[in-house]
Amino acid sequence: MAPRLFLSSGDLVADRRYEFARDLQLKGDLPAAAEVLEQAIELVPKFPSAWYTLGKIRLELGQRDAAIAAFRAARDADPEDRHGAGLHLMQLGVEAVSAMPPGYVQTLFDQYAPRFEAALVGDLGYRGPALLFKAVLSVRASAKKPAFFKRAIDLGCGTGLAAGAFAEHVDRFIGIDLSPRMIDKARAAALYAELEVDDMLSGISAKPDASAELILAADAMVYVADLAPVLVEAARVLVPGGVLAFTTETHDGEGVIIGEGLRYAHSTPYVRASVAAAGLTLALLDDLSARNEDNIPAPGLVAVAVKP
């Protein structure tokens, strides 16, 4: 999705060996690439990019235990875990599913920002905002209420795609995103009255009670492990009759897992229970895919909840 992250070891020779290993990896010579990465790590034992890449190669070679050790070393070498090594450990089932490191999310989207819309819409067939707009229109029509909102909050706003879909139906948008570069792109779109660099939970928690008629989270909940805190705060911030609409990826099991794309997938029962626990009424929950993964629609949900 985003360009490959490289964190220099601070040693020119080790960095060059890393780049040589990457060339070997891209050519398909994984055993040789792993050997060269180990040479780089001998020079600089706390080399997160080398450890992380070694972990991915070991995993591809079927060397599960060695991959786990490499991912743990990558995370130990970079406390911010900007590569997301811990997500692989969750995916492998050796650590419990927990929140994504903020450093990983911010770095991912700061890198992604320059080509975000082209990649998401063009390469991944992203359709989340359009699905949310259609869902909100449907819910409001069923309630015999107009789909016009004075104040809206866009959680994980990115470059402003969701705000663009709702622009003619919202008087005032606030956008919140953890990535400063995404916020810069959103500012250029001129769709928001306010823009804030913050994570979703912190950002929504800072908003006054009953201060929004609409809250959106398009392709943002896939970066949230536990939906409950965000949904509880969203319920507090919504006016009575206010609407929360979000997309997420899903799976056929129970609870929350890390999917192949290193994003969270929330089961249908989990979403239903989380919405109910927040004191919201689930008005719509459809099995709809917001994006593709490897040219196949990723299993997803579109949810619209209303504050009683």
C-alpha cells in the first residue's frame, strides 16, 4: 500500500547490506537474502528494518519460530514499532489482539499520503464513502427525516474522501486524523471547517456532549481493535437522533482478528454487541465490501447506528 519503510541502522555498511538483501528478496532468492540480512544484523544488532524484513522472509520460507523471533527483535529495536512487527505477532497468534502502535499508523499514512487517493480508489477500488452515503440516505428515508446535518465529524478523515461524498449534505465538517501529512491533504481539499491531528478516540473524546448530528468513520475502524471506547464517545457526542456511520472489515468467526492486510476484522456479532453496549440503536448493518484486497472484495460491513 505505502512505500517500503526503511529505518537506517546508522552504519553505512549495514545499510548497504540491507539494500543488497532487498534486491535478492525481490529476485526471489530468499535464503540468500536472509543470510545477508543476518550479516547486517551482526554489524548492528538493533537494526529494526533488517529484523522486520528477515521476519517476513522467514515467514515466507515457512520458518515460523525464526520469523516470530525476528519480529520480536524488530519491535524491541524500535519501541514505536513503526514497521508494525507486533501486528504480525498478533496475526500469528502468539500475542493477543490489541491496539495498533500509534507510531505505526502515523508512519504508514504519512508515507501513503502523496498517492493515497490514486492507490485507494484506483488500485483498491475503494468505495467506502459512497456506501456510507447510500446507507445514511436509506436510514434517514426510513425514519422520514432529511439527510442534512449541521455539524459532522469525520474520524480518520484521510484526504477527505468521505467529506466529499457528504459535502452537499453537511454544513460544517470537523476532520480528525493521526497523520499530519493526511491532514495537509485534507486541508487542500477545502471541505473542513476544522482539522485536527489526533487519534480517533482522543479526538472524539475532546468533543462536547451533543455537539454533532453525524459522525463518519470510512475505512477507519479497520485500525481500531476495540470498537467500544470509540462508539461510547461517539454516542456521547451525538445529539438525540444523531447518526454514526462506519465501515469495517469482517470475518466469519467471533470477536476481532488481524486480517491478511494487517487491518482488524470485526465479526458481525461483535459489531452488533459493541453498538448496543454504547447505547446506540443499530439501524442498518449490511455485508458490503469497501475495498479490494489482492483484486478480490475484502469481506466488510457497513453500519449505521442512531442515538435514541
